[in-house]
Amino acid sequence: MIDVVGISFGENHRVYYFSLSHLDVKKGKNVIVETERGLQYGTVVTEIISMDEQKLKFPLKPLIRIANKKDREQYKKNLHDAERALKKCKDLVIKHKLNMKVMDAAYTFDRDQLLFHFLADNRVDFRVLAKELASIYRTRIELRQVGVRDKAREIGGYGPCGKKLCCSQFLYEFDSVSMNMAKNQNISLNPSKINGVCGRLLCCLKYEDETYTEYKKTLPKVGKKVVTEQGEGTVTKVDILNQSYTVDIPSIGLIEVESKDGSN
């Protein structure tokens, strides 16, 4: 087992887990951590959690130190300078007539990199823009094109369920979601019911699809002729979660039948 804590960064409320190392930290503390992008300033948002190290998908990076006054001042400066860099980048996009919308800008804590996220319908040749930004800010520039789902993750918000968006809370990757998943779960195909705030199919359609697929194996399809204890009839409705189905028997009418041992 390994002791870890959850860390969030800035306005992105998604939680990332880091090993405690030798530090004694509590929820609400600001810390400096090592990430794939370099050093970052974050906030501890969970209590200490014990995890099975063998079940982790990838090795956890450690906390570097508890943030001090100098670190907090550096973080505030980075936020201020990133806002100015964002405005400058938008001006340069207009100057170079690039068909892109710059969403945000962020420095790594050590200012080793300045990252810009942007939206665009097609690929954008931003080499001239990147070169000019590098000459202005004297650091490594990264311009990263993102989609509408990434935008929703960055901005955050609430889904139709009333809870915070999954993508801004705990999803690290976007799995493929298809209309067949909605059909498989007998969900209304009304776009307002199955689309998220990003305008794409709800990520949560993926969560229970495998279970529904497995459950449906024990049930007959609508329209199938079946023989029940009360006679032969046609399946008119299937209740996947309750593992039952409705049969229309000409001599009796509608009856509800429970699936038994997967036999129909």
C-alpha cells in the first residue's frame, strides 16, 4: 500500500494523485509537485488515502514540498503574467489572420513553459505565431489544439444530472461514445437528453453500457415469440435492470415475466 493525496490545480477541479513522499500535509495546504509538464503549484483537496500500488495504472510522482510564501508570490505572478500573455497571443492571432480561438494561457510554476490552448475547426499553421511568442517571452512555447470536450473540461460546469462534469472531476481520457450505447440502454435519443454541455454525447453513456449488454443476453428481444407458463405470446417490452419482460398473450393480454437463469 502507498499513501497518496489528491491535488487540484487552479480553476481545474479535476483531482490528480501524488505520493506523499516524506511530507506531512493536510487538506487545504498548497504544495509544489512534479508533473509531466514540470513543477506545478497545487492545493491538497483530499485527506490521506491508502492505495494498492500494484493496481495503479502508472507510477505516481511525489510531492516536492509544502508551498512557502515565496512560492505563493511566484504563483500569483505566474497567473498575472499568463493573463497578459493570453491577451498578447489573441492580438497576434488577429495580426497573423489565423483561424483559431485562444482559450487560455498558463505558465508552469518554474516558468519553463508557457502553454496556450486553442480551438480551431481545422489544422492551423501557427509556426510564425509560436516563434514570435518565444521571442517575446523567452521560454518554451506550446500551442495545443483542443476539442469542444476539452473546452468543457477546462471551463467546468454541471451536467444534466446536477453534478459537476465528469471530465473536469476525474476523467483523464475521453473514451469513444456512440449512439448505439444510448439505444442499448433504452434512453431517449432526444439530443437534449443524451448530449452534454459540450454538445457531444454524454461520457456517462459509456459507464453502464457493458452491464446493459451483459444483462440483455438473458432477455428476449422485442417482437420475439416466447412460450410462458400462461401460454405463447409476443414480447412487447423489455426491462433490462429488473430483468423482466412484458408478453402479449392473445387469450389473456399483457403479462410480466421474470427472466430465469438466462433462459427465455
